[in-house]
Amino acid sequence: MDEVKKPKKPIIFYYGIVLIILLLFNLFAMPSLMSRQIKQVDYGTFMAMTEQGDVGLVEVQENQIVFTDKAEKQIYKTGIMDDPELTQRLYDCGAKFSKDIVEEASPIISFIVSWILPLVIFFALGQFLSKKMMNKAGGANSMMFNMGKSNAKIYVKSSDGIKFSDVAGEDEAKESLREIVDYLHDPKKYEQIGASMPKGILLVGPPGTGKTMLAKAVAGESNVPFFSMSGSEFVEMFVGMGASKVRDLFKQAKEKSPCIVFIDEIDAIGQKRDGRIGGNDEREQTLNQLLTEMDGFEGNTGVIILAATNRPETLDPALTRPGRFDRRVPVELPDLKGREEILRVHAKKIKTDVGIDYTRIARMASGASGAELANIVNEAALRAVRDNRKFATQADLEESIEVVIAGYQKKNAILTDKEKLIVAYHEIGHALVAAKQSNSAPVQKITIVPRTSGALGYTMQVEEGNHYLMSREEIENKIATYTGGRAAEQLVFNSVTTGASNDIEQATKLARAMITRFGMSDEFGMVALEAVTNQYLGGDSTLACSAETQTEIDRQVIALIKKQNEKAMKILVENRAKLDELAKFLYERETITGEEFMEILNT
């Protein structure tokens, strides 16, 4: 898309022009208007110039002697001394006696140059800048400079802009937005049946899922102007400036209708008005003005408002009600098919090897957003360049997933033999417990190569297909898998290390969610004991129960994890020979695949 906007010059640019004019005036005009500069010298210098014959014109006054050099370019003056032979020496050196060597400048010219001309220049500058400010500010609403004017970016259709074909993995969202584009192209088709398009469409979802890209795709598909602005750009220091920007934005939109207005991160101005004392009056006035402008739209103006946020629960109910943002379009994390499509779209931008299995890459990248998948493809291309290859391979894409998940390999991190052996048993403990349980994801890869994220090793499990629901047994098996690493350390070395800190954190989080959110506790049953906010930003949980209930929750969490740890220990004890064999193999190879792991386990 091509952005259309007028170039803006700072005020210092105009002051610079005036400064250059004044400097040129001093260099060229002043010397012709004012008298030449007179240089003060001592009497000895005057006598030396006389002896050398370097005196041109000379005028002896009552209290000083004024003279020039032989070329009559520089004027000098010196004091009077008792020198009876002065006249004869001047005559002998060829000096010419003259009067009025220094011509005084006209008093009128001096007054004009010293006072009138600077005042005229600065008065003209002030008039010029005042007109510029008034034109930019749009009259009385501007207040100070350009604060009240919307600085929305205006895009028009371009042949190389983003289209719906460039956005993969969000078919439902594209279907909703394609209807908007069709309405802007042919509104009569909808008017004939009496249907009207939503005034506002709210795109919600986690970061990196393509909300802004979808909005740009709407602009790329339509032939109408597209206004783009961030919610934070409405918030100003002075009360009323944000509301003025809202008015100006919608005024421009109405003038150019049919058009699309896109407000990114609308939660910056659309948060709930809770009535707190000392709240941000500027943000509240901006929201009120936005609500008024959306209500003021008529059904046939042809202005569609798109907004994006990853915090929909914080938006004011007046903003999300029907008649304002009529439609909410979820832009969720892509599923397996969506991830594969996104990988293929981004892989077209780089040179790749033939025969790449994008389905396998998509399985390995479970839970990745569109932005993360784009980063994975780019990391694969960078890895190919580092290896002096002209195309990315399957191995590059698989390694780039590990880079995104766990960071780069720490080639300089050298573990001691004992630490390396402990890490090997730890990771095999995870993999062995996972393999010996039903309803567990297959092991894809095991490595004990340290990573920049701080992990000394990790075990990658990959689901075979889409997995939307988890049963109680599956969650318990997952907790047992998390505890398998620590259990292997205890079984083999009869000691524990700090390497299981992340495993403990993940197991505790799952166990607590089972009891407080998923209703999988025999004692509490189907009772929600925990509330989750900011679901698209990681999820912040808050307990909603009494202190006695919290104590019981803690007791049940501990008991659940302890039970699964005992189950993991039992599996490792029963398969101790395989544990030792696999750990030794991993210790020697440092990285093994899931196929190699299962081959040894099943022999």
C-alpha cells in the first residue's frame, strides 16, 4: 500500500532560512551600506609603515592620525605624538595628504539598517509562521500548534499491497472481513434487501496472530481510502486534545467515504470508565467523543471502523454494544492446517529445498502464532546463510523451531561429565515416563545441548494432530511426565538438583488449574475457584475463595503432584535397564531423535 501524506517541515527549518538570509545580508549588503572598518595600531607600526613606504593616504587630525596602506584597502588610525619631522617623512615616503578618508555613513541609512530592517524581517517571519500554524491546526480546535489534528496515516490501493491471499490460517476472520469489502464495492446489493453493514468490527486475539495484517488486507482488497491510527496516538497531555483528534479523524473519514478507519490497540482509549477519583480525564473525554462519533454515523455513509485489541475484557461496555462495534471477529492461534498454510506463505519469500514436509514442521510448532511462524522461516533462511547454502532445508526449519522455543545452542557452555550424565538421565526420565503412559504425545527429539534460554537440555513431544480437549487422565499423565526428570535423578544418583525448576513450575500450574478452573477435584467438583483475566496475554489468575478453601486447594495440589511423582518413579524402576541404556546412548550422542529413542526402547 502507498501511504499518501504531506511532508512536514519543522519550525526550525523556517528559522534556519531567516538566519541564512541575515548572514548573507551581513556579508554583502552591510559593507556597502556602512563605512569600512578602521583598525587601531600603535605609533611604532605607523612609523614602520612610513619607513617602508607602505602608506597611501594620510590625514593628520587634532587627536589622531588616520591613514591607509599603499593599496588603500585597509584604514588604520593611531594616536598623536610629538614628532616635528612627521610631515617631511610622510612626504619622502610618497604618502598623499587627504581629507575625509573615513566617510561617515548616512544617519538615515544607519537607522534603517540597525532598526527598521530587523523589525521588518522578524515581523514577516511571524506572519508567515502564524499562517502555517493556522493552516495545520484547522482553526480554533487546534489550540497549541498541531495537537488537535488527527495524524492518521492514509493508504490507498496498491498493486503490491497485502491481500487476503497473503493472510493464511484465519479463514473465518477473512470470511467476515471479505463481506465488508464486498459491501464497500457494491452497497446496493445489500440495500436492496434492507441489510446494513456493521458500523464497527472488533478484531480480538493474542499478539502476533495477524490482526493488523488482516486490516491491511482489507485495504489491499478494497478500492477505498484506508485510515490507520493507533489508540495511543489519541492520548495527549492536555485535556480535550484527544477528543479533537477523534473529531478531525471522523471528519476526514466522512469527506472521503466510503472508506475504512482502523484503530490499532483501541484499549488505550477504550478502557472501562470506573468513576475513580483522579482518573485520566483526557482518556475519558476521548472515549466519550469516540462513542458520540460512532453514534453519529448514518447507515449509508459508507464508513466502516475496524479496531484491534488483545484485551477485550477491559473495553467499556458502551463501546462494544450493538450499534457501535456490532461484530467481534476472533483471530485465534492457528490450528495444524492453519500453521501449515502460514508456513507455506512465508516459505515463498525465501529459497527452500524441494520436498520439505511442512506438515511435520507445523506439528512441531504447536501453539505458535503467525508472527512466530514467520520468524521460524526467517531463522531457517539465516541458518542456511550461516552454513553457506543457497536454500533452506528441512533440518533448518526444524532447528529454527528449537531456536524460537529454547534459544540458540550455547557452544561455549561446557558441562562436567557428572553434570552431563545427570542431564542425560533427567531428559530420558521425561521421555521414558511419557512413552510408557497412554494418551501421551510421542517423543520427537531429546537433546542435552545447552541453550541460551538457560535450559541444559529438553525433550520435545509432538502431537499427531489437532488437540482441543484434554481429559483428566491426560493432564495427570502430563504432570507425571514433568516429574519424570526429577524422579530419574533421585533413582540413579539419590540426590536432586536445580534442573527441575521449570518442570516443577509447569506441573504445579497444571495441578492447580485442574482443581480451581477445570472442576476435576473430587471434593470441590464443578466450582470455579479461580478467575482468569487477560486470556490473550498469558492469563493472570486470581483466587476467588476463602482462606480456608485456599488452604485445602494447596493440600490437594501437593497430594496430586506427589501421587503423579510416585507413578513416574514406579515406571522408571520397572524400566531401569532401559533407563540406563538410553541415558548412556544420549550421553554419547548428545542429541537423539524420537525414532532412535523408540527403537532402543522396544528392543
